[in-house]
Amino acid sequence: MDQEQIMAGIFLKFIDLYREIHDHALTSPDRCWHLWRVARDCVDVPGAMVECGTYRGGSAKFIYKCLFHDAKKMYVFDTFEGIPGSQRLDGEHEAGNFTSNEQQVRTYLSDCEHLKVIKGLVPEILYQTIADETFSFVYLDMDLYKPTLEALGFFWSRLSPGGAIVMDDVDTLGGVTQAILEFRGMNPRAEYYRSTLDQSVLIKTGE
């Protein structure tokens, strides 16, 4: 099988998986393809995977299943009560936006054997549940400045070399952009790139 056939087979798997999850996700196909590539680049990096801000669970299932096996643990965090009023700043999404049904999300993700859904506010819930873990891949999609900045600090110190943090809405939401700028200012050695898909990636290259 030549390289072209291999790539065609991979793309067909991507299409099949996207079709499976698209009714439960706000993530566009091009952003999902970017997630696919970054997550698969991290498949051999030690540590669990994480998503913060899952809404209806589609992107979580996509990330979990794009690795084609159940070897990695994955943690999925959400308030299930939408945007928390206690964390939003003026100009950010209104409190209660993106509310989802916790039980429906748990049921939808129940075929992902090593995936755990956890309800709570970031960053408090992170310190309560996964402070002793290390991580290979993290997807942040919380739409707000405060939890995004605090999650970056939490996960960066626990990210394995070669691991990646993907952040969504970096062009459309000013609070997310500001959080990334502040984090990069405090961590100038973090390898950073910005895609054309409203997403950015931080890669930990080593200690």
C-alpha cells in the first residue's frame, strides 16, 4: 500500500468518525481535522487526555476515538449548567449559555471505556480530581478568560514532554486570546503555533 492509499484510508476514517459525532458537537470539520492531527501526534506521549468544556460530548468522543484504541484514559470536564456567571467578565458569553444535559452526555460517551465525565468548575475541580496525573493531550474550550488562564497553568506543569494543549476560539473570543497572551508571557519557552482555524497549540518540547 503506497502513501497515497494510506492517507486516503486515514481520511475515510476521519470522515466516518466526524459523521458519528457531528450532531453532538459545535466543532467544524476543519477544526476536527486539526484536533485529529494533534491528538494522534500525542498518541505515544505518556499521560491521560483531557477536555475542558464538552457541551454535548461530540468533541470528547471524537478525540477519544480518533486514536483507534482504548489505551489512554480521558477526563472530560463541564459545568453542565452553561457559562458560569461567577467566572465571566463583561463582554463574554452570557451566564447559562451552552447548558447541556449531564445524563445525556454521560450516556452518549458510555461506549468510551476509559473516559470519565466529571462535573465542576475549572480550576477547582481539576485540583480536586486529577492533580496527581500527568497529561499528553489537553483540549480547552471554555470560552472564558479566567478558567482558560488557570487551566493553562494547571496542565502545563503536568504536561509530559511532547504533549500538547489545543485552545479553541482564539480569534473570535477576546478573553481566550488574552489568557493565551498572558500565559505565553509567563512561559516564553513554550512552543506555540496558531492555526488558521481559530485554534492555537502549545507544545511542551522538554524540560
